[in-house]
Amino acid sequence: MKMKEGIYYEKYTNDELKQLIGNINEEIIQKKNELSLLHDNVKLYKNLCNHSDLTINDWGSADCKICGKHLSWYCPTSPTLECDYEQEDGSYNEDSCRYCGDPEERK
């Protein structure tokens, strides 16, 4: 065996190398599947979160402290703490939040 930078190198036959590569490929596929499942779980969690603990980010919009989702503009008077542009009569006015009156573009 030769040693280089703390790693031992052995001579392998072609069949042994093929087996090692096959094992590594199987591990990579398994890890990709696990990562995909975790990603799906995170998306599901974000969709189920009720965003009950919000903070204001540097741009004035709300972020959920629980799931990390970036929400719309922060509104201190709205029940959801987000600006709502649907007016009481059902119309939509992007220039005026029905609770705080701020415009969507934050002019």
C-alpha cells in the first residue's frame, strides 16, 4: 500500500473497481432519493404552516420565523400581518392595502 496525504491506496482489480463504483452509484441514488423526500417534506411543511410568527425583513415584507417563507408586505393592522389589497366590496386595489393604506410598490 502507498500512502499519500493520509489516504491509503491499494491496487484493485478491474472487477473490484467495478463493484466499488457500483456501490458508490447505488449510495448516490439512495441519497438523491432521500434528499428529494426531504425537499417534498419541506414544501409540505411550508404549505401547512399558518405563519403565526412573523418578522419584518430589510425590505419591509413579512417573513415567517417558523418555516422561513417570504410573504407579502408586512401590515401591522391586518389580522394576518400581511397587506391585503382586496377591498371590503370585493374589488382589488393594488395601490392601497385595505388595512394600512400603503401601496403595493411602497412608493
